[in-house]
Amino acid sequence: MFGWIIGLILVVALIVTLGRGDIFQKNTGTPESRNRNSSAMETLKDRYAKGEIGKEEFEEKKAELEKN
């Protein structure tokens, strides 16, 4: 008897969700742009963890950052 109400609510929720773009939203940010707001030390740690820089370069840059 009230099944059509639930169906209507689901259809409205689907339309609202699709209208906002929540379902098909892409992550278009690059790693560099996502790291822009993080501190220099966090960025350095991320690069080291990803293997973008070696231990020696990490230690040098870490020492530089700790001086300031």
C-alpha cells in the first residue's frame, strides 16, 4: 500500500545524488596539488615513502627543514 511512497523517495534521492555529481565525481587533483596544503615535512615524508627520493636525499632535506 505504501510501497509507492518508498519508491518515490528513492527516485528523488537518486535524482538529487546524480544532480550533485556525487556518484560520478572524479579525483582530478594531481599528487602535487593535493600536497600543496600539507607541510613541507609531510611532503618530504610522502616522497620518501613513495620511493621518489632516496634515503640520503631525504636525510639532507630533513636536516634543512629542521634547521628552520
